[in-house]
Amino acid sequence: MSQQTALQRSGVTGRGDLAAYARLAKLDIYDYYLGLLVVWALLASTVRWKPQTFGLLALVLVAEVVVVAAMVGFDDVTGYRDGSDAANYGSDAARRRLARKPLVAGTLTEAQALRFSWAATALGSALWVAVLAAAPHRPLWAVVLAAVCVAASVQYSWGLKISYRGFQELFLIGLGVGWTLVPYALLTGGASGFAVVQAVLFGSGPMLFGLYSNTNDADGDRAAGRITVATLVSAPAHRVFVAAMTGAQVALIAGSAVAGAAPWWFPVALLPLVGMRLAHLVIGFRGDILRARRIAIHAHRVTVVLLVVTDLIAGALA
């Protein structure tokens, strides 16, 4: 398939309109923002239903969306410059939706993407300052963690380019953990063991489906000098790594109950998630990487539903 045909089938219009900027910001990928539902469900009922709680969570949501827009905007510029996006998307536009990469698709210029990313960086930083100012609690560790999340997000593929230096997998889980623990601490003043367990479970979701993306993109990333586990080891070794990370999440679910950090029935409540994890692992081992990735994405969203239900039940039983 020619690139022109791929563009046509991907629905690329050639216009630098708002839709192109929405694709640059990846507004259709909302998985990191779902952590706020878990935060809300974790709160005590006396805090959960306060108007101030909803107001702060809404402000956090906007701040997260804007920071992610900056992160993925810079990521697209870097991927466009080094050719990795063209290599990873151009040959499989029908499945990877080339239109989601507006620089490669030609719907935005590099200058437009850079202006958007810098503006989002400034606005996102200001919004996080507003979040901290409005929060009822500001434990030092949460303030520092919020600042680290913002700085690391902007420099994911820009500046320090941490995703190119071998820290991509750590970032993918760390951002989810941070964006769960920070708003929880800002609303409560601390973080319980159960909150930490759920933050890690939530954060590991994007990391797991990101591993399948890395598997599919290994050749393009290697050519661009991007260091991930997939570019450093053989395909069989990377499958073992994916299996180990999947097993670690399952072990955390079981171990948290054994250690007393979660209710004894917590692993039972999360059995549907365990089943989905095993499913995408088997499918990935069979070689259908993009299908395994889709299942892993759905598994992450199911995780959020299960955690919210679990928290509401645990709160009612307390």
C-alpha cells in the first residue's frame, strides 16, 4: 500500500484544523485520566461527596489533559524528526491509524506542533500550580511528586528525552502511580497502603499495553536510537519480560491481600482482570501483538471499574 493510499484510507483531510490538533493531543487516549475515578472511590464518604472534592478533581483532570497534550505533541515532533513514526505507522496505517500522527500524515507542520506543545507546557504547569494552591492538603512528598510528573512528562521525548534513554517503561508506570497518589494525598493528606497498591495496579496498566507497542515498534525505535527493553533484547526475551511484568501485577493483587494491605476478598474481586491478563499474554505469545495490545488496553479500563466497585464496597463495609 502506498503512503498516499494509506493517508486516504486513514481519513486524513490535509487541513490543519482543530481535529488535527485534537489528534496531536491524543484526546482519544484517556487511560491515564481514569485514575481520578479510583481516587474518588478511595475517599471516605465524608470527603467523596463534597463539592470541593469534585472541583479539585475536575481541575486535576484538566491539568493532566493539558500536560499529556504537551508530552505527546513533543513526542510526535521527535518521532517525525528521527523517522520512527513514519517507520512504525506508515507501513500499517490501516491498523495503527496514521491520522493520529498529524506530522507524518501532513495535517500539521512541525512549527505548528511545536507551538502547540510549548503552549500546552506553559498552561499545564500553571494549572498544576492552581491545583496545589486549591488543595486542602499539601504534603511535601505529593507536591514534589506532582512536579516530577509534570517535568518528566514534558521531557518524555524532548529535552532529556527520558523515553530514549532507557526509562520508558519506568515512566509509563510511574506517571500512573503519581497521578493517582498525588490527587489522593492532596484531598486526604496522606496515602494508605491500599491506596498505594491500587496506584501501582493502575500505573502498571499503561506500562503493560505499552510493552506491546514497543514489541511492534522495536525495529523503528532501534533505528531511531530509542532504548527500550524491546530494542535491547531478542523477541523471545522480550516476551519473557512481558510475561514477568504481567505476573508481577497478578502477584501484587494476591500479595496485597496476604500482607493485609487489601481486604481478603480483593483477589477474588479482580479475577476478571487476571483472566484478561492471561488472554492478552497468550495472544501476544502467538504473535498477534496489536490484538494483544487492544486486550491489554481493555484490561486496564476493566481494572478501573473493578477498583472503583471494590472501593465502594470496602467503604460501605468499613
